[in-house]
Amino acid sequence: MKRYFKIFISLLLVFAMLIALIVPTCAEGATTDLSIFVASDIHYRPQSSLPPIAEVNNLTGETLYSHANTKSMLTYESDGIIDEFLARFEASPAKYLLIPGDLSEDGFWDEHIGIAEKLREFKERTGKKIFIIPGNHDVRTSDSQDRLNLSDFLDIYADIGFDDALEKHEESASYTADLDENYRLIAIDACIYREDGSRISPGLLKWIEKQVLAASQDGKMLIGMVHHSVLEHFGIENIGGNLLCLENYKELATQFADWGIKYFFTGHEHANDISAAVSEKGNKIYDIETGSLITYPNAYREVSFSDMAVKIETKYIDKINTGLLPDGYTGEQLELLENDFPTYSYEYFKAGIKSYAYEIPELTEKLARKFKIENGTAMYNALADAMDMISTALNLPLYDNEGTPEVDSIEEIAQKQGIKIDKSDYKNILDVAATIYAAHYAGDEHLEYNSPEVRILGCGLNAVLLYTSLNIPITIANSLFASIGLPTMGFSIIDNINTTEREPYIKSAVKIVMKEMIEPLSDGIINDISVPGDLNESLEPYGSSHSLEGQTIAISDFKYFLNIILKILTAILKSTANLFFY
């Protein structure tokens, strides 16, 4: 009897141990996380539409990166980047991929057909789902047979996201789709077709509200996706109006937060950033912006939603299959691409920023339209001269290494204005700007106000503005200054007044430009303006509210005025450092 009792007790203990192991496993299976990938701003161009790489020379004197474009997008390398990304998505447990816009570079048929074929083949082969939304580059115009309109876009991508739609908005490409039993995607198309701006019409807003109610009734938590920013991601971003943020983004962010759409995935600005805001009712909203997949640092997101946290991981494409590249690369280029793709991408990015100086003269026509200057007039010609002068100045060496008597460096231009440029290893101003901007694109950026890069960039830009303003007709300078809200006092100064007499006025005006525009813009780019961090974060899940330690984006009146006070205090601290002005 005792023997059987011992056997029974032993079996009972073994059974209890098995139960202890099995129950947690079952519990985990019952609360499976939602895992998604996010990649944005693919800007695809098929190789067949690109000129031979050996014939492209966008940057004088450059060998490795002569094909760099002003957007720093790795267009020629994009097939290798996209295929590497899709391979990683395929190998992951994630079932869903979100692409918040700009699938094409310029809305041409061959661009959309090319990327759609890639995504469709992947979807059919793997069974994983892809959800997209158009960006401002996707439906550019229907005036050309080579470019498509909205109905064409919906036809091309009919079986990529839209075939899983629960509800569709009739006047845009907006739709909803279930991701699993707990979460529902609301993809919002806020683009103004044939323009670069964004707007959520009253009709679309009503449709969104309807989907919010439907999700609530169905017990679903909504995850948002839209191309343009829902919240600001850098200082004075709102100066771009609806070109960068959603039009009336503060009101919309407040509405979305109070409706319970806590998380939005966005793109558009090609930078990695996460911004947070709190409505007056205490509801939070997060805008998770993902950089361009084909632009340094070639980042994408892996995100998991659970009842414990929303975990965001930022990953990077660090290698590509060079067999997918077009012909024409040099041996040196191929060696770097194969052995150190991150360095290749970083240096390409900086080369693209430097090449932008050559494009500045082309802005003359746009500025003339803005200032209502008629082409062919003396004023127009003076403006063209000013743009040429800025372009030339930005291409000048930063330091006078030749020892020539001519004023042929930024350092010498600055010296004539009483401005000292700190010594460094940088070659020109755009080299400095590219280093700073690369950090902004990467995310979690933080440069001290008195860092060499910030000092050199501020003083260098100040010198360039002074040099240009002192060498163009005063009427042009006045028009430019007036357009950004300078007081009109002194605007009657005539063109033939000599340089000595007008110099104090120009210097004062340039100081205001630096203080009111360039300094705040630089401040927002060199420092992350909002909690949480930008790259790898564990955030609060739906249904919970954790305290946020640090500055958030102002969408309520109280927060707005608090930010003004903080900016005033910051300005006082910065002025004591005397960074931008002599």
C-alpha cells in the first residue's frame, strides 16, 4: 500500500511540474504580441529610367559619389536596399509591413509599376501583408501620360493593402484594415494631389470619426498611418505650413488623442524621430516618424504591441547584394559597397548635401514668384545674381589655405564682417551642415550650443548672408527681409546708397534673420525637441498612461505658452554664449 501511495505522490508531483511549465506557455500564446515592420519613403526609380551611373556628375571633383543627388537618396542602390529589407521582413515573425507613403520618386507609371511588382511578388510568395498609403511624391499630376492620378494609384496597388480594407473613403486612398483580433489600422491619405501639401478635409475627418466609433464597438484599438507629420519633429517645423505637418496639426493631434488613436506612423521628412504630445484632456499621442529606407542611415522599425508595452526597435540596412547594382560602378565604389555599406551611405549623404549648392541658382524662379518679381526685370536679374552669389559662397573653402590676397574663403568673408570662424578639419560650410544634418536624420541627436560644428555653421551662415546682402541691390534685400516679417522702418533706403552707410542696416537685418529663423531652425535640428527618445523605446500600451519626463510637443494652449517661456529662457542662455553673432 505504501509503495502505491509513493508512486501516486510521485506521479502527482510530476504532473504538477508539467502543469507549471505548460500554463505559462498557454498564457503567452493567449496574449500574442502584434509585430509589425515599418519602412518609409522608398522613392523608387527603376534602373531602366536612370542614366548610366558613369555619366552622372553632380559633384565636381568627386570620384566615389559623383552620382549623389541633392536629396542624398541612394537611387542607384535602391534595388539592393529594398531586397535586403524584404529578406529581413520575411525572416522575421512579423506578419505586417506598413509603408507610410512616397513609394515612388516622382509619381511616374514605371516607378509605381516597378515597386508594386516587387511588393506583390513578395506578398504572394510569403503570405505576409503589406499596407501602404500615398505620399506627396506618389500622385504628382495627371497632366502627363507618364504620371498617374489617384484612380490609377488605387488600381496599381489594389491587391496591396486595399484588398484587405474593411472601410474605404470614397474621395481619397484612406482605409481601415484589421491587423489582428485586438488592433486595427487606420491609413489616412491626407495628401493634396498635384501639390506637396497636406489637408484633412471635413469629409475625411467625419469618416475618421466614424471609423473611431466602429473600432470602439468592435473592441479594436486603432493604429494610425499617414505620410505627413502629426506632430512637430524639429524646431519651427510649422513654418513649412502644411508642406511638412498636417494642416491644423495641433487641432487634429488633439482630436486624434482624445479619440484614442495613440500611435501614428509617419514618414515624409526622411529622419528618425518620435514625438509625443498630451491633449488638454490628458490624452497622449505619439508620432513615430521613420526615415527614408534608401537614405542614410537606411533605417526601418520593428514594433511590437502588447498589453504590457509598445516596443520600438530601429534597425539598419548594413549590407546589400551588389549583384543587383546596375553596370558602371568603379572598383573602388564596389569594394566600399561590399565591405562597408554604412560608411558608403554616410559619405554619399554628405556628398548629396554638398551638391545642393549647385542647385541654389535654380531657386531664382520660385523666389521671384513668391516675391512677385517679373522675369526679365532688373529686380529679377539682381535676384538671380544674389542666388549665384550664395551658391558660389557655399562652394568656397571654409579656410584660406592658399594664402592668396583675394577674398576666396568663408573665413576671409567672415573676417571682413568681424566674425571669427573656429579652426577645424571641415572643408566648407556644407560639409559642416551635412555632419549636423546626418545626426538629425539618425535620431537621438544632441549637439551642445558651443560645439565646434554649431559655432562654425552659425558664424559661416552669418558671414554668407552678410556678404550676399551687402553685394546685392538694397531693394532686393528689403524684399527678402520684408517677406519674413522685418519691420518696415528703413525700407526706403535707395539702391545707390554707398556700402558704408547701408552696412549697419544690413547687419541689423541679418541679425534678425539669424535670430528669428536660422537659429531656431538649427536649434531644432541639433537637439531632439521632444520626449521620448527616437530609436529604441518601450512606450506605454493602449489602455495605460505613464508619466512623461521631459518636454513634449505643444498642442494645448497651456503647453504652448509654457514652451514660449522655455524658449525665452533658452534664448537668454544662448545669447550669453555669443554663438551666432560677433
